Amino acid sequence: MNAAPPITLFGIANCNTVKNARAWLKEQGIACAFHDFKKAGVPPAALDAWLNALGWEPLLNRRGTTWRQLDAAAQTSVRDRASARALMLAWPSVIKRPVMQWGSGQISVGFDAQDWKNRLSSAM
């Protein structure tokens, strides 16, 4: 029986940044579980852990299509952790991607190959 990979990548399969991140991990030979927001939703407990680790502002993608498609009232209603959390659960595409849950328990958001390389080398 194989143990679960120590790293989980959360995102959306057709997101270009997620595609690049998954390809990079594959090139490095790094095993990684993938959780697709579109197919499996956002796990509320995981979202709470991300919010605790990073805060709500780094997780909220205000540059994406989903954010731009929200009406002004929905956008201005996001003022704190609770309102951001509610929006992220309702509209997973507003979460900046990918969210990485590292084997060490650390959480990061976005793809930065050098940062990831540093995290992986320090884990070995």
C-alpha cells in the first residue's frame, strides 16, 4: 500500500498557472496529489487552514475573470476574513492558484519555481 503524497496542489485543472506548476513538479520528479476546485469544491477545513496561514488577502485573486465578473456590490462586500471566506466557498475561482500544502505543513499560494525548489531542498 502506497502512502499519500506529502504535497497537495489545490487549483483548477485548466488554469495556466496550475498547468505550469504541475508540469514543473512532474519535471522535478515530485509526487503530488491534485485537488480540483471545479470537480471537488473547496474543502472548508483546508480553506480555514490557508486563511490562518496566509490571511485572506493573498488568497483572493482580484485579477481573475471571476472577480471581474462579480457585480460591484459583491466585490465591495469583501472586507474581512469572513466575507472573503464566504466568497471563496461560493466562487472557488476567486482563490489565487495554485495553493500548495507542503509535506512540512506549510501553505503557499502561487507558483514560483525558485521558492518551490528552496522548499523542496530544505525538506530533504
